Amino acid sequence: MKRPPKISLETNIWDSLATILVPAIFIGVFFYIFIVYGALPEEIPIHFDANGKADGWGAKNTIFIVPLIGFPLALLMNYLCRFPHTFNYTKRITLENAEFEYRKAVDLMRQISLALAWIFAFITYTMVHSSTVGSSHIPSVVFLPAILLPVCLPIVFYFLKRQ
């Protein structure tokens, strides 16, 4: 089987945004945690159901788990964008369509990386807010869209671009 061609893609706005914003968001999350850490109670909400209600609790140092998982994951996604020829595609990649297909795939990966950074920041904020305000419930009208839309919209746009 013939391997997809390796080509160089020009940097676009999504490349620049993801390269700058993803680390900046996570650095901001860590900064935020360090600022509020002393005010956190010993037990904080660490899991929320689909309605935004806390249904799991843990020690306050678990607040660091969310960005410690998210940051390397988002950085890995950005790193993998350097190798679009290794991605799986639904159509055969030729020299004629490689740039178009690679650009769409890389843009999608960058957008999802930004979405993950937002989601992990939102979850961290929600954990802190729920534990400091005393309400362990975020209205589902806010919670579900804040989690689902950032991931779903780039995928929808990706498939719309295919047309």
C-alpha cells in the first residue's frame, strides 16, 4: 500500500492561536489554582453529573489533576499536528488533495486542542466555584453546553468543509 505524501503546510491562524493560547490557558489555570488554593476547603467536588451537580468528592489537592492531565494531552495534540500524513483519512490521500485534507485535519486537531483547554479550565473553575461558594450545582443550561459545544462544533465544521 502506498504511503500518503509528506508535504509542508503553511502556518495559519489556527496554528498560531493554538500554539499561543493552549499553553496560556493552562498556565492561567495553574496560576488560578495557586491563588485560590488556600481558600479551598479540605474536600472539594471532583466529579459532576450531566446536570452539573457534584456527585464525587476528594481532597483539595486533586484540583491539580485536571490541568496535569489536560496540559500534556493538549500539547501532544498540537505536536501531532506536525505529522498529518500519519493521520487516518476517509479518502485516499494523493499529492493533489494532500494539502486540502491535511489542512482540514490539522485545523480540526488544533480546534479540539483549544476546546480541551477551555473544557479543562471550565472544569477547574467549576470545582473551585462549587467548593468556595457552597453550591455544588452548576445549572445544566450552562454546564452541558460549556462542555459539549467546544468539542462538537469543530467536528461539525470539519464535516461541513468536506462538502
